[in-house]
Amino acid sequence: MLDKMPSWLRSTVILVVGWALVLSGLAALILPGPGLLMLLAGLVVLSQEYEWAERRLKPVRIKAFTTAAAGVQT
């Protein structure tokens, strides 16, 4: 679906959705909710456009999955 959009619109959609997920994830770190998973999803979306987001993806992914696995065990 994003492939058929003009490039400026695709970049804007990725930017808005990615940052919305990152900000929601940061809020969910304080409030109840899956903060690290939302932060991870936001970085995955932003990594489609930005190299800095791709570089930060691996550490957040490891921490999110480790925390989720620990939550399931308890």
C-alpha cells in the first residue's frame, strides 16, 4: 500500500506513525502498558526511513523480548 503512494506522502506517513508509536511507548513505560514493545514497533517503522533508528533497533529489541519473556514466566 505504501509503495503506491508518492514518496513525500510515504515519508510523512512513516514519520507520523513511527513517532506516534515511540511517544506512546515512552508514555507506556511510566503508565501501565507494553512500553518497550510499542517503542520497538515505532523504531521498526522509523527504520524504514532513518539509519539512526535502525542502529537503535537491536538493543531495544533484545530488552523488549527479554522483559516480555520475564513477564510471561511470572
